[in-house]
Amino acid sequence: MILARNLTQKTRPYPFVKWAGGKRQLISQMDKFFPENYNKYIEPFIGGGAVFFHLLPDNSIISDNNPDLINCYKVIKEDVEDLIKSLKKYKYEKDYFYEIRALDRDSKKFTELSDVEKASRSIYLNKSGYNGLYRVNSKGFFNVPFGRHKNPKICDEINLRNVSQVLKNAEIFMGSFENCLDYAEKDDFIYLDPPYFPLSDTALFTSYTKNSFDKSSQIKLFEVFKELNRRGCNLMLSNSYSEFILDLYKDFKIVTLKAKRNINSNSQKRGLINEVMVLN
């Protein structure tokens, strides 16, 4: 049922970008809750894809409403060698970083970039930017500052090739999470990892796209969750340990996980916090 049985440690892929809220650190806590058998795997908020790369399902549909991210997945799947060549041209220098970052401010220059060039730019900015963040402003412009890395691995060509191989069995779409209702069926496994509901008024890091994921979006997601449950799908959802989320999903099984917060600008506020995992 899964591709993992054919992979060695050297050929097993892992996320090719660092993603705020990525689940690599939580996989060991989540592992026992993954269903053993299911038809197809669906992940509408793919992000860095930590759960996808852990499970490596034979039959999967992955999507996101971040066009830059989805372009990366499609290019890696279909044109990984040209992507690797493009990535090798980049250099880790501050002025150069801001020059590349500014490309999306010039619509003419940006539209002239090929899909491969756009993907290599996105990966470069992720690897070279502060704390590996992906963040855009209200106009959709990438606005993460230059990072403080010693020697970032901008082109991880072995992993990119491994990722390309496993993506051959995945359908990749750009679109909102509601679209999963178009293809979710009984006994499918759907993992939902939306931008988290903020724990405070100042914790509003939801800008992975120019459209923020607000309270009404969380409620809309809850309605989708209920519909998927009605269809007999296997469901798992991650979110913040907040009164709003706990109340919203109170009729489902809620598991508390311990996650390390590592993107707070104040180092004193980085540490273990509670997160929720909702199951049906």
C-alpha cells in the first residue's frame, strides 16, 4: 500500500523546504494514530509535506492554495534536473538575496521567469531567508529578511531526486481545501494541517498566501471536516490548543501533542507548547 517498503534510508525523501508549523518533529507522537489501511491519501494543506513524506502512500492527492509552493512540487515532479541546474546558480550573499527577493515586485520580470526559475527562486529564498520561513505580505510579495545561516544547503540534489520519484504517484493541485470534497470518498485518509488559530491577538502568523486564514476559514474547515466524516473518511486534523478549537471539535476525539515553538522572534518564548490533533 505504501511506497516506503521499496525505499532505503538513502532513497527516502524528506521535506525540501522548511515550513513554519511543519510536522517532522511531531511524527513520532502522531505515528500510532495513522490508519493502517486506507484507499487514497489526501492532504489539502501540503506545506512542507512531512506527513506525506513519512507515509509515502501509493495513491495520493496533495494540494495547497499557495501557488509558489505548488509550482515547486510540480516542477520537482516533472523537471527536477533543470531545477537542480537552476538552484546551483544561486549564492548565499545578503545583497544578492534581496535582489532575488525583489523579483516579485516587478510583475514584468516575474512573469518572464519560467516555472523552473520560479521554483528555484522559492527554494533559494526558503533556504537563505530568516529561520527558513515562507511569508508574504498583503500584496503577495515575499517579505522574509536575509537569514543567519552558516552554510545553507541551497541545492539538496539527492533529496530533490528522491522527492521527484515519490511525487510520480501523486496528483498535485493548486486550490483551496474545500476542493478535497470533489474527490474524497469512503475509507480515504485525509490529513488537514491548516494555518493554526492564533493563541493571542499578536500571534497572527497566517500569511503563507496573501489571503489570511481567519476565524471564518476555521469554521468553514470544520464544516468540511464534518462532511468528510459523514462520508466515512479517516480524518486527522492539527491545530492550536485554543479554547475556540477545543470547543469547535468537542464532539470528536482530541489528542494533545507537545510541540517545540522555534520561530518566535523572542528566544525566551521558544519551548514546548500544546497542540491538538483531532481524529474521527
